[in-house]
Amino acid sequence: MLDDSTETLRERMKELNCLYGVLLALNRLDRPTREILADVAGALPSGCQYPQDVRVRVNWKAECIDTLGADPAFARLDTDLMADGERFGQLAIIHTTPLSAGNDGSFLAEERILLDTVAARLACALQRKDTEAALQVSERRFRALFEQSGQPSVLLEDGLFTAVNRASIRMLDSEDASSLLGRSPADISPPVQPDGSNSRSRMAELVASALADGYIEFEWAFLRASGEPFTAKVRLTAIDQDQDQDQDQDQDQDQDQRRVVHVSWFDITSHRALERELASYRLDLEHRVRERTAKLKQMAEALQVANDEQKTIFNTATSGLALIKDRTRIRCNQKLHELLGWPPGEMVGQGTAIWYPDEAAWEMGGERVYEHIWRGEPHSREQQLKRRDGTLFWARLTGNAVDILDRSKGSVWVIDDITNERAVIEQLTKARKLAEQTARTKANFIANISHELRTPMNAIIGLSELAQAGPLSNEQSDNLHRIAAAGKQLLGLVNEVIDYAALDAGHVTVTPAEFDVRALLQSLAEKAAAAAAEKGISLSVVIDDTLPSPAMGDATHVRQVLEQLVANALKFTDRGRIELHASHESGEGLLRFAVRDTGIGIPPDEARKLFQRFRQIDDSSTRRHLGMGLGLAIAKRLVDLMGGRIGFDSVPGEGSTFWFTVISPTSSARRASGETDDRASPPRKRPQGEASAVSPARHCVLLVEDNPVNQLVAATLLRKAGLVVDIAANGAEAVAKVQSRRYDAVLMDSQMPVMDGISATREIRRLPGLQALPIIALSANCDPQQVVEYLDAGMNDHLVKPIDGNNLLATLRRWIVH
């Protein structure tokens, strides 16, 4: 009896032979569609588990093949024949006998995959067959249109006539097309054109220009068959010729591309005679127009001065308008009288001082203002004006000179009441202060909600992972694995929501520093290796040789963006490979990262949904890939913060490449310019070495944590690693314990009752001999500003809850020194 692997291999060979038969059936698309469908129906059962009991029903448009006949149907599996997003038919396999007792009553997953694969291949081939048939019909129609068109047309290939329509034969008085085919336009032209150019060389230049630019139009002298000359309007249009991509690549490029030009020409001899006659009439008419224009100009100059004043003053009816000469009103409109509370006409002739509450206010519109106005510069200011009854209001005054070369014409002023506008500005100022207060409240809320959500998640994930270490049944182990996976999935969603909220509130800043790009990418690859291996996907890292080492940038944000792109690649790739790329665009001072996959790709009409929050390519209730649609939106916001760009290239069915760039000044340039960033290099003491192992006899750790479950999870992890662990329930207890016993490191929670982690760290740093004690922050808050506050308080490092056991121990190894 064959073992399971041999049987599985045999089933796969059946499927491959079936697919080979289908491909053979689709290789000959010149046959009738019914024959092709029959061959596919005959080949498909061979790939099924019980081929002798399988019948096939397939229909494409009006054609249908059904091998079931009178046999009974006990089970059916079908799929639509789709092409270009449209359904054209259906393909089904039918069991004529009941499935075996050991079967669960459903088709095998492999049969579903086989059916879908055959359906996709069949639909594509038949659609191509139908398209080619339609193209042949279209080609015949266009050929008939070319031949029968009343517009004279010909085709030139390599400068020679290869096709001539009937209208061209009539225009040239030729007997038929044979007298032109194989000849050039220069052969039916006089040796020299009217402009003196040689017909043969000039025509060659024009054809070359059309081939280079795509289109050219000109006039040309031709000869009819009788020798009679005529002038034609000629349009040359280059025609692209798609070449067979399987041609020998060693052929010369000029031989691979035929130079084809479409010529549209028509006799304009009679038109030119008419144009000469019209030109004579035009010259006479222009002479008469000049005489009339001179008379009108004299009249226009007399009207221009008065018209300039009127048009300038009354160009706006909804504002107060005034013509002012020597700070005296010469003319005012009705709106200005209404604004200042004066009866119509009573302000004319009065000085502008009546507008202002006092002499100082009047002086604001004096000589300094007019210095700008007489230079042709518009003047605008906001100032309080006085109505006739003594009340004040805020106004905007805008003035322009009528003529900067003639001050006697005065200046025009536009006055608007902006009292309400000023009130709105005051309200906006108050609203801005309220918004700033709201932003601070929002920041506190984000920090609190981060702590409150991540704290129980730490317990869920930590306890489930600890429980898996003990003796368990398979079912218990699977259930705990599912709990941990669900917890991590929920943690990812929580992180996305909190990260986006922090970005939206403007609480995320860029802190550039030197970092090792290769180490960062290798770390990401190692983290994703298990998930990739589970799906059978290869994962690799490609680093460009020109990449500076170390590079300059915000490594935390770069890692966040790459983690999102790698997660997306893993989600949407079921086979093939994923590659992480890093390079340096030295000319622009940019770091460029890319994640390439061989996944499902992105349809062009769905691309607009990317990088938008809460939007996914498939947002239906039956979508295969879950998520909230925040990941790429967060990635874009982070890239924007780092001064870069993010985008993608994708081919549906072949894969996608997501890339982004970040501004990266070189480390040497930053040092040379003296540029520093305190947050990029926080004031913390670095470890002097690395411990290769931890020993229970030598290393004791103080865990400062108020949550009992989190105490249990962290303490268990540490003790299993061979460390001695003491526990303090709050910061005050921690301060007391470090004075009573020597510890190699302190794991300090940030939010605790009695005394928080920041306050406790500051107290410890004040104690003698404890300035070098490694203190590692544990918090559910990953806001960079908050992390800076931890480091400023005297902490040496920071871990985000839920705590990953491997990461926790790796961090301790960096800080616990022999």
C-alpha cells in the first residue's frame, strides 16, 4: 500500500496532467468554440479524485457542452467563467455517484482550486479568441472605409506608396493604383518646389519629421498623370507598428520597426486663387479701418479722462468709495455716506479728518501712506473710523492712485465695515485656545487609553504563552495558541488606533539619529520569518552597496512603516517570495526602502483607496483579508513626517512593490554643521558591554509593577531565564528596596499608585551609588515624547507592553554587565 505522501504526489500528477490536457485544448483557438469546450470537458475529469464518476457541464455564451446525459447527479461544484470582470458562462463538475463514506460530503479543496484554475484559463483563452475575431471584422471595415472614403489618402512605408485609395487616383487622374505603388511622392512632384527646395530631399525631411514628431502639415506642388501641376494641402501622420516581441533580438533596430506614414491630401489650387483675391480686398479694407480708427481715437481720448474716474470710483457697489484729492473728498458713493451716517452728498468737499476719532488717527493716513500710493503701490490698513454721531467702527481702507504720473487726478479709496470680521477673529482666537486645551486633553486621553488597553492585553498574551510551556493536550495547546494569536491580533488593532490618534493629534515627532539599516532589515526579516515559512514564502533582504553605514534617520518610524508593508505583503501573498530592499539616492539625500511581493496585486481602479484611513481594497462583508484599513494610512502619515514620499507599483496577479523615501542627511554633514537633536540622542548612560548569559547566583532583578497578573507573567519569564526576581507594587516600595539590596537591573512600570515610575526613578537617581543602576521603563504608552520624558527622568531604556519575552531578556542582556 502506498503511503500518504506517495498518494498525494499521485493526486498532484493527476491534476498536472489534467491542466496539461486543458492547455493543449486551448493551444488551437482557430477551431470552433464548441470543439474547444468539448476538449476541455473531456480533460477536466482526469484531475479529480474519482475521474470515472465525474461529468462536466460548460457553457460559453451561446455554446454549451454537457457530458452528464442521463446519469444521476449527486454533487455539483461550479464556477463562473469571468473575463475582464464580466461573466460569460459557467463551468461545473458533477459526481454521478455518492461520495465515499469516509468523505465529509464536500468536494476536495484541490478540486475547487483545479476548477477555478481551468475556468480562469478557459475564460481568458475564449475571450482572446472572440477579441481576435472582432479585430479581424474591424480591420476589414476600416480597410473598406479607407478605400471608399471621399478624402484622398495613401500610405507610405519607408517613403514609398504601399496603399492608394480611389479618391487619390481620381485626384491624380491616374488609371489605377498600380501606377503609384512602389513610387515615392517625389516621383509625382516637379524637381523643385515653389520655395526653391529640391523635391526629393525636402520630402524625405518632411517624412522623417512626421515619424519623429508624429504629425506634420504642409503645402506641396504635385503633378497629375497628364503633367498638369497642382497645389495640395498635405498631412503626414506617423502610424505606430507593434513588432513581434519574439523576433531575433540581434536584428538591427531600424529593421524591426517599419516606418509607416498615413498621407491625407487634397487639391487646394482653387482655394489659393480665391485667397489671393480676398487678400486684395483685405488690404483695401485695412486702409479704410485705419482712417476710421484715427478718428475714433481722437474721440476716445476726450472721453478717457472722465471714464477713468467714473470706472475706478464705482467698480464696487457694495463698499464705500471715494475720490480724494489733497485729502479732500471730491466724489463719494451712496454706500460711503451710509457707512459714516451722513446725508447723501454732504461729505463732498470736506476734508477726510471728519472720518477719524482724533488727529493722531488722521495722521496715520498722511504722508507716509501717500509715498507708497504715488509709487504705484496699493495701500491697505485696518483702523477705527468715526461716524457722524460719534460712534466708532472698525474699517478696512484700501487706496490706489488714479494715475501715478499725474497726482492731480487724486486717489481712489475703498472703505469696508469689518466690525463683524474683527468679532469673528476674536472668536477664532478663543476657539484656537480651546482647541489647544482640547489637544492636551486628547493627548492625556490617548496615554490613558493606551495604558488601560495594553495592560490587560499583556496579561492575556503573557499568560497564554506561559500556559503553553506546561504539559497540555493537543486541544488545550491549540486553544491557547488561538488565544495568544487573537490577543496579538487585537493588540495590533489597538496599536493602529492609538498610533493614528497620536498622529492625528500631532503628538508624533521625528527624531533623526544614526542607525544600522542592514541590522534593522535583518531584524524585520527574522521577525517575519516564521509567518513566511508557515505560508511557504521565501523572505530575503537586499542592501545596495552605496548605502551609507550608519545611515541617518528616525529608525523607529522607519521600522514602523516597514513592519506595516511587510505585514501587508505577508497578508496578500500566498506563494513566491517577499524581498526587503534598501538603497540611497545620493543626489537627493534620500534613503529609499521597498517591499516587493508576488502576491495578488492591486487592480488599477482600486488604487485610489490605498493610504486612506478605514479604506481597504476589498471592504465587503465577505472579504478574505481582515483589518481596519489604518495601517497604510499610518505609514503615509509617518513618511510625510519624515519628509519623504510613499507609493507603489503593482500588476494584478503578479505582485506589488510598496516603496517609500525619507530625507537622510549624512552623519558627517550633520556633525560638520554642528546640527544636533537632543531627542535623537537622549541623555542616558549606555551599557559598557554585553552579558553572554545570566546567572541566578549573580543577577537579581527588581520588578516594579502594580498589576498582579502582570507581576506573575513578567516574574515567571525572568525566573525561567535564571534570574532572581524581587517584586515591588509601586514606586515607593521600589525606592525602599533598592536601598536594602543590590540589584543588577530594575524593570520600572510607568503608571502606578502611591508613586509612579518617573517619580521613583528620579528618587533612585538621587540616592548615593545608584546613578549607574540600569532602570528599564515598562509602559503601555509608546508616544515618542513620553519616551523622551522617561529617558530624561534617568531611565536607560524602554519596553512597550505587552512585553515580549525574547525582547525583555535581550534588553536585560544588553544592560546587565559582568
